[in-house]
Amino acid sequence: MTDDAHPASRGVGVVVVAAGSGSRLGAEVPKAFVPLAGRALLQWAVEPVRHLEGLASLVLAVPPGYEDPGHPAWQGGWLPASAVLVAGGAERTASVAAGLAALDAACDVVLVHDAARCLTPVAVFERVVAAVRAGADGVVPGVAVVDTVKTVDSHGFVTGTPDRASLRAVQTPQGFRRAVLDAAHASGLAATDDAALVERAGHRVLVVEGDALAFKVTTADDLARAEGLVADGLVAVPHTGRS
Ligand code: C5P
């Protein structure tokens, strides 16, 4: 049966994975709850999703314990009322799987987004959805690589120098036809991104233009860079309550 025969099953589901510890950031709270200009990274990450056309379901995979809506981390009223909270897993892949399991049935397109890419513009989300709607099984935003990249063996010796023109650094949100992503996760394999699982299952994944603002906050330097972008007015500040 086609989606066209079941218009009710057309909708975009978004899983935001936010269950990482953020140990490389050295903060006392899990990374997604570290403040950026007074608001949790997760609040910044969710902001563009609120503006996404066709949004049918939003699931946040959070550190165990934070799935309780009464947890103090949710004070401030910024959490969208329709958002579903689930406990994430020990690895990113497990957090995505937990999120997928909680998505509403009325979604034929799924986006998976890292909370750590908290300043990703809504235009990136829209490009990814449009490319899945246009027929791709999987879509990732990517940017050209400026460094020359080497592959190395276990001793650190260079084994190759891929042509830089053929390399892309990929970001999130990554988008998929829902059935494709569900099947890829059913394999039980782990990967650092969802596209890798879909590629391994034999599907073609398209790269669309990413955005420099979709960088991942991993270290204190990344957080300082994000603070600078906010201070310079280069990103829209969420209008909802402060966390
Ligand atoms: O660890 P890494 O930088 O790859 O994390 C990317 C994203 O995956 C982050 O937003 C992090 O919160 C999330 N994550 C998760 N569950 C884990 C590990 C990471 O949701 N167990």
C-alpha cells in the first residue's frame, strides 16, 4: 500500500538524541542540559523543530531519569507539550532506537537529530525532508572538508589519502523513509550515525548541503564558539521560557 493511499500516514517524525554524558565538555550536568546563553543546549536544538512544516511527532531521548516530565530540568515551560520523553541508551544507536520505538505511527519520514548540533537552522531540516519526499531512502546534510584527510593503520602509519573533493563531513538531522530506518535499526548493529546503518543495509544515501552552524558542541571551545554566535546575533534566540 502506498502512502498516497493513506494520507493520514504522511507526517514527519523527529527524534532528538540527547542522552550523551558530555564528558568531553567537563560539565556537571549531561551535555544537553548545559546552558548556552541561559538556555539548555536541548532547548536550542528543539527550536527549529517547532517551526518544521508537517511535524507529526517529536521524541526526545534523554539521560535516564530525565524522562520524568516533573524533573527540574524541564522547568521554564519550554518543552513542547506534544514532545514524548524516553530514556536513552548507553550508546547513541540505542538512544535512537528508543526514540524510534516511541514515534507516532502517523510518520512516514523520520529525522534523527543530535541535540549537540544545537544551532542547526530550520532550513537544513527542510532540505533534508524535501529530499526524502523527492524519493531518497536516506538523506544527510554535509559540508566540504577543508583539511586533507588520511587513513591510518593501528600503528598510525598512513594507508591512504582520499581525494578531498569526494569527502563530506556529515551533520544532522539525517532523514529517512521510516520503514528504511526501522529495518536498519532492527539489524542490532551500532554506528556513529544512522546513515551508516542504512548504507550497510544496501540503500543509497544522498548528501544535501549542510550548514556551518550545524557544528557539534563537544568541547568547551565549541561551547564558547556557540556563545559567540549567539552574542553576535547570528542565530535566532528561542522565544519560549528560559530553562
Ligand atoms: O557522543 P556523540 O558526540 O556522538 O553524541 C552525539 C549525540 O548523540 C548527542 O546529542 C548525544 O546526546 C547523543 N547521544 C545519546 N545517547 C548516547 C550517546 C550520545 O543520545 N548514549
